[in-house]
Amino acid sequence: MKKLLQPLAAPGFIPLRNRTVMSAMSRSFADAERCPTEAVQAYYARRAAGGAGLILTEGTIVHPSGDGWVDAPFIADEKHARAWRPVVDAVHGHGGSIACQLWHMGRISHEDFTGGPPVSSTSRAAGGVNRQNNKPYGEPRALEVADMPVIYGYFVDAAKRALDAGFDAVELHMGHGYLVDQFFDAQVNDRTDQYGGSVENRCRMGLELVEAVTKAVPGSKVISRISPSRFMGGIYEWPDLDEMLAYLVPALNQLGLGALDVSCANSDYFETAGRMVRKIRPMYDGVIIAGASLTPDQAEAELESGVVDAITWGRAFIANPDLAERIARGEELAQFEDAMRGILV
């Protein structure tokens, strides 16, 4: 595992002690005020002690209008930021690095969480039942043009709070069907203004968001997560995939991002993100992070190929707090079990 366990020292991004990355995974263990607890601190510290190169926190809500998940943590005010400081310090105490994933769920929510209609690119509700409250998703309010700077401001303020709290970086969650992805995706975005219709227009919101954040905080400390291909009851991809990537990726490349996280959720990597990074690499000069339950040998091969610079694991990090050290020792990884979802160890 020569390359996987090597430090990452890439221009324009934070240094990492190795290329293993703990993916962001919602765990629902915040307290009643949506602050991380001592148990959350111990959970992340354990992964840092086990050698993780970079930890991406669970999705962390930037503003109450973006809520939609039971007991998800917030970073919507200074109280939340102060509560994150012991978590960050614990990770740093074990030599690790940690980024706060900034999250706005858009229409994948309900007024039970937001206190009013959720917001989105569209006024059409998402299909299905919200597993967080067992009700149909709420009918959203389509954001107006004048609302866009307000949304960007939520992310900018959250990014500043996170970095002030000691986080090494922030990750903008722009995938998995959440708010920004609701603009990217032609199957959701039915707007007729400058934020809908053409590929350029559907990318506008995400690019303006990245530009706003990278103007407010160092771009080297900003990661964007996208998911152009993922599993959602089958492989789900942007309808105009190649055209979207051809416009979006070079534009992101010009904005000085620290890294691009190409996520595929709980999918077969080689059918989804593995295909995407091969399309993206020629268009993107910066750090690319991707993965999804690869074996260590597969991860090493992807790094050696040059299509990615660091490898994410999700459930494997839940089952193996010492994942990086196990790989270094050549030990077999423990398998994830569903019972692990309900405990924080």
C-alpha cells in the first residue's frame, strides 16, 4: 500500500498524513440543541487515533431552512461552532485532519424540520416518503433570484465559523439530490429563469456558491462534493451527464477549489464514481477524492492510475475505526453490520 499510506502534499490543498479519507455519514447523535456531544467527539477522535488521513464530518446544517434530518448537527450559529471545537481539538490531538461538511437539504425535507415550506429549485415535492418523519416530502417553495445571495450567505457564514472553530477545511455538499444538486439535475430543475433550462444556467447556482465561499475563505480549504452518478434504487445519473461535466468541471477548476469529492453514495464504485473520475480527471487539475468500499488493493490501483488522489471509505470506517492502521498492518477489515448504525463507537 505504498501510495495509499503516503502523505498527500498537493499544491492548493491542505496536507494530509495519508490518502485515506473517512466519508461524511449522517449518524443522528447531536443533542437537543443540535450540538455535537462528547460521544461524537470520541467517535471522530477514535478514527483519527486509528490513522485516518482526513475525516469528513457528517452533514452539518448551515441554517434551519436546510434541516431535514433527525438529530443532525448544525453549524448555524456561534454556539454550534463552539461545540465543534472540542471535536476538532481531539482529532488534531491524534494527528488527524478534519473538514466540516456543510449541508442544506433543500426539498429533501418537511416543514416539521424547517418550520415552513422547504426551499428548492422547484415547487415540486420529491417523490416518496421521508424516512426521517415517515411523511411525504414537503411541497417546496422555489427559490427566487433574490434569495440566492441569502443561501450563499448561509454557507459563507458556516464556512467562516467552521474554520474559526479550527476545522482544517469545509466541504460543500453539492450532491446526493440535496439543494445544489436540485439545480444541477434536469429531472428536478424546471425553472425558466437564469438558474434553469440550459446546462450553463443549471450550473449557475452551484458555481456562484463556490465562488462566494472561496472569496470568503481560502480556496485551499474548500472541498466540493458532487454526485453525477450514484445508486438510487438503480444507477441514477444527470440526464445530460457529459455536457454537464464538460461545463461544470472546468468552471470549478477555475475557482481555486482545494479538492473535488466525487461521491456515489452506497454504489458500486466502478459503475459510478470510478467512471466519473475518468471523465473528470482530464478537466480538473486539483485534488480528486473518490471511493466507495474499495478493497485496499483496488484503492492502491486507483491512486497509482492517477485518476484520484485520495480514497474515501464510509461504512468501512464505522466498522474499522483503525482502518488506516489495519491496512498498514495488512490485516483484514471487519465487515459493516446494520446493527452498527444505532451505536456510536
